Amino acid sequence: MGGKLARLQVWFDKHHHRIRRVLALVAGLLLAAAFPRSSIAGLAWIGPGLLLFAALGIGGKRAFGLGYLGGLAFCLPTLYWLLHMPVGWEKILGWLALCAYLAVYPGVWVWLCWRLFPGTLAPNSTPLSVRVAPEAAEPERSAEHCSAGREPDAQGRAMLGAPLAGPHFALLTAFAATPRLARLRWALLCAVLWVALEMIVGRLFTGFPFLALGVSQYRMLPVTQIASFTAVYGVSFLLVWFAVGLVSALLLLVRQPQQRGLAFGDIVVPMLGVAAACSFGMTRLAVRAPAERELTIALVQPSIPQRLLWDPGSATNRFEKLLALSRTALATKPDLLLWPEGVVPGLLRYDQFIADAVSRLAAENEVAIILGADDLEPDPTSSDPKTVREFNSSFLINRAGRLVAKYDKRHLVIFGEYIPLVKWLPFLKWVTPIGGGFATGEAVVPFDIERPRARTAVLICFEDVLPHLARQYVGDETDFLVNLTNDGWFSESAQQWQHAAVAVFRAIENGVPLVRCTNNGLTCWVDPCGRLDEDYFRAGRDIYGAGFKTVRIPLLPEGQKRALTYYTRHGDVFGWACVALAALRVLPLAWQSWRARKRVAGQGG
């Protein structure tokens, strides 16, 4: 047995660089598989820990590089749907650039976690040197003895607790020698750092929190209910905390297989945290009072390919098909009809043919309509009356066929709806799918439906991806949220499922139903606890084709105010707390590093 372990040690020492890279790649692929469409949610409870421990005992650029490699393995396959955009080579450039940017965050996370490890497993020259916490000074000397390439004496073997030597087994020894309480605090810190980085991803460069780790659990309702306090970041926190504790316990088990209780100690605290979250979730899910009032909504999904939406020659034909599909849906006698973003082939307020058709459809069927369309407004910053601003808007048409409310999209998609720095870098408009851009809306506009009385607010396209934005659309009189989106940009891919998974959390965070009407999927509605309803068409398992769905949405009892969730009332208290805690640990580190470099520079001078 000892001979086999010795040969394993020699093999690992020889190939450890390659093994680390493979582990990082596997970790990234596990994270990718946790997201739709694979949706193997359990892999997200493993991936972060595996990625972190691929860099065990190394630091600096190499630790960052392994995290970055894992980040690429996560982002590239998860966001493959960007390659489905009906544009030229720009989509490849955009896919690679976005993934290269997003992969920076796992790289930073891995580097910071090991930089802040209380036992400090640091690289030196090959073979590795190992330093452990002061509380474990004696094991430290034994570990360094091994890492120097010398066989420990009998006393050293006894202190190590195993007959194995060599730099990588010394790393396990040093890790095990770190006091348990210090390791538990470190596992919590790893989760805090992950959430802090997700908060930055969700805001920097207008934000892209599409791959928040917690989204992978959108079907795991007991654990997702904590989002009503913490947003999706709380679920991400639990995943990372558990994953780090799990891999930590496995390392201890490998190093000291005879002390299983010691290994179990590293995972039991995260398990208790997850159990507490699930207990809260089960309690919340158990409360499902019958609705006193309901609103019947017809959701029209025309499934128009993006290239046709750009083809002016097909405008009349596809608009007639949209009207025909809507008339079929109206046979179910809904109270409200929804059209998705981007399918109206003109300016609703300026194209008389479109305006008359929509008004007539509403009045003849006595139905309110919410639809998405472009709009123009005079530019108040220009003295030229012909200068206008273009908006991506949604409109409410009442039962009499009159336009009674308009909302302009407030959060625009970078390079999809606006081009940054285009005044100074005009060539950018030639390497993006758009030639210009939309103006930004100024305020949330509630839409009030007359019969039955109901209030909603509209999120357009990717506005439902941002937790801190979506909460602004919910008030104590809001009955439900609406998301109008055109995901036809990405053909029939995993994007539609991923976007729906993200939307699930906006319903949970704010405790309101969310109704999604899309061009080619996933048209559905989500209840306040995150249950997806009507995700498939009744004829089969298709989500992408043309059709309609009729859903019944529970409304607040007449005159009753909604009890707002903690997250709706207070926002990202949890997320910003994680940012603050991370800053308290990272900023002193940066200060010390800067002073050390300055001291070295002064000595060199």
C-alpha cells in the first residue's frame, strides 16, 4: 500500500501543473453544466470548491491564471448562444471579449481566497515551500522539511501523522494543521468574496449578472426563497460556502483518513446554513392562499426570426400574422393581451395603419393591450426641432382603444441598444449590430388596468436581469410585473431558458408574480415563490414556436396593500455588506503590498 501511495505521489509531483489545469477546466465545465439547458443544479455545489483547490499551495499570477482558465471554461459554453446572433464576425469577437472579461472575476476570486488563507500556502521555487499559521508552528517546520525535498525524521513523521512526504502532501499537512476555526472563517470569507465580485459584475459597465451562480438553482425552490432577503446573491453565497467546506473536508479526509470527525467539522457548519435556508424556504412555500381576484392574460408569442424583423419588405405580412394570432388568442376572452418587445414593425404613435389596427383590436374585443414598440420624442437638448431621440418603449392601450400610458426603457444593453463613447470613437458603430442607439428612459411608469382593477409595471428585454433595478418597479399596490422581451436574437438556444431562470429570482426577491411575453420563448409566468407556470405549449415540449398561452394571474384583494419583501424595501443590504467585508480584508492587504514595494524601491535607489 505504501508503495502505491509513493508512486502516486511521484506521479502527481511530476504532472501537477497539468493536473491543476485539468481540475480548473473541469470545475468551469461543472459550473456551465449547472446552468440551463443542462440544468444539473447539484454541480454548482461542487464547482467553486474544485476551482479553488486546483490552486492549492500556489499564489499570485498562477493562482489567478487557474481561476481565469476555469472562468473561461464556465463562460464560453454557457454563453455560446451569442454565436447565434444574425450578424457577421462581430458576434465571435463579442462572445470572446465578453467571456474574457467575465473570466477575470473567478481568477481574482481564486487569487484573493488563497492570498487571505489564514495558514498561507505560498509558492517559492520548485519544489514548493509551505508556511502555516503561527498556531501550528511545529507542523510548519515538518512541512517545510518535506517541501525542501528531505525525508522527515521519525519525529517529523509522527507530527505529520502519515508516512508520506513530498511537497504536495506537505501542502495537505499544512492545510490540515491550520486551526479548524480559522478554516471555517476562511470558507465564509470565500463566499463573501464571491458575492462581492458578483455585485461588481452586476454594475460595472452597465452590469451583466446573467451568470450569477445562484441562478443555477432556479428549480430548487426551498433554497431560493432566501432571495426575498438577499436577492440571488444569498443563494450564490450558500453554494460557494458549501463547495469550499466540502472540498476542504475531502482534503482533510485524504490527509487524515483515520480522523473522519475532523473532516466532517469543515462541512457541518455550511450544511447547517443550507438547512436553515431550506427550512425558511419550505415555510414560505407552504403559504399559498387562494386568490380572491384574478386577471386573465393572453400571451402572444409570434416567433419571428430576427432577420425578418430587420427586413422592411416583410413588415406588412408579419404584422398581419401577429394580428391573426392575436385574434385567435382573444377567443379565450382575456382581460389583457400582451405582445413582446420588437415585433411591431413601426412606430406605434406615428404609423397610422399600426395605431388604427391596435386600437381597433382593443376596442372590438374590449381588452387592454400591453405591447412593445419603438418611439420618438423631440430632443430637449437640441435647438433643432427635427432632432429626435429614439426609445425602446412599451405602451398600454385601454379597452376603448386609447393609448393611456407609455414607459421608456431605462437600462440599455451595451453594444445592443447603445454604443459607449460613440461620439469620440465613431468607428464603433460599424463593429456592432446597431448603427446608432436608443435614448435612456427617465422613470418607472405604472400601468393601471381598468377591469378588473390591477396595476403592473413593465421591464423591457434584459431589465429583469438586474435585481437592484427590478425592485424599483414594485410598490405596495403592484399586482404583478411584466417582462416584454425579444430573445429571437439568439435563435433557438439555451439563452431563452437562462433568461427565464434569471427572471424567476425577480419574482422571489419582490414577492410578486412576473409575466413574461417573448418573441420565441420562454413565454410563461412565475409566481411569487418562483414556480414556473405554463413554460411549455400544451401541444408538446416546445418553447420556441409560434402560439399563445392564456394564464390566470392572482391579484391583490380589492383595496389591500402588498406586504413588501425585505429586499424590495431595503435592496442589496446583504450584497453591500459582503462588499464592505471584502474591502476590509482586501484594502489592508493592498496597502501592505504597496508599502512593501515602496520600501524595496527605496532600498534599490
